[in-house]
Amino acid sequence: MSNKDQALSEIEYEALANLRYRIRKFRQFSGRAAEKLGLTRQQHQALLVIKGLGVGGRMSLSGLADKLFLSTAQAAELTASLQEAGLVSVVAKQKRRPTVMLTAQAEGLLRRLTSAHLYEIREMAPELMQALRMLQDHRRMEVAAWMQ
């Protein structure tokens, strides 16, 4: 391995470690914010997925499972816990897949959490963007060196 390759690896390791640190920092903030409002991290993620990626404020159970990287059975358990907490309702029409909808209570919690999350992301954005730029710029330099 040449010195050039070692320098490349050091820069990439540093940039990737920095990016991963920033992501972990945000996840820690997110989890704590959810817990302060009585939600688990997974419950918060589910509410956000339903609100942000559902069609017309509804999401199928299989769609929820897919977006959260869960099995359908795990998504059903999560949905049941949300339903018990009064945060979602499940609508199952004849011959159709059950859909999950947020309640007004969930909408209120989600508004509070999302507002705090957007603020935190905007505060972290310069650091995140710098870490991403380091990885991107280094990749461009690598491609340019290869083309010479």
C-alpha cells in the first residue's frame, strides 16, 4: 500500500467516523425526546412513518413493517402497543389489508417531537454537511486521480 493509499484511507476513516458520530448523536437526542413524551423510540419512528410516508394519513401494516425493517408480526405488536396507548386506530375493511391511522393525540405528540427534531437537525446541519462533503470531495479527488 502506497503512502497515497494510506492517506486516502485515513481521511475516509476520519470522515466516516465523524459522520457516524453525528448520526448517533442525533439518534440519542431523538430517543430522549420521545421518551420524555412517554414514547419508545420505535413508537416514535412508527408515528413518523405513518404521518410522513402513509397515503392519506393511512399506512398498511405491511408498509409499516417494511419502512421500519420489521416482520409483519413485529409491526402488528408495535401497532397494538400504539393502539393501547390511544395513538393509532386500525381500520380493517372486508377483504382489505388493515390500515393504521394516527389519532389526534398522536398528531399532537408528533407535532411537538417533529418541531424539536427539525430544530436539532438545523443546528447539526453544518457539521453533517461537512462530514458528507469530506467523503464526497475525497471521492471526487480519487476519481480525478484515477483518470490521470
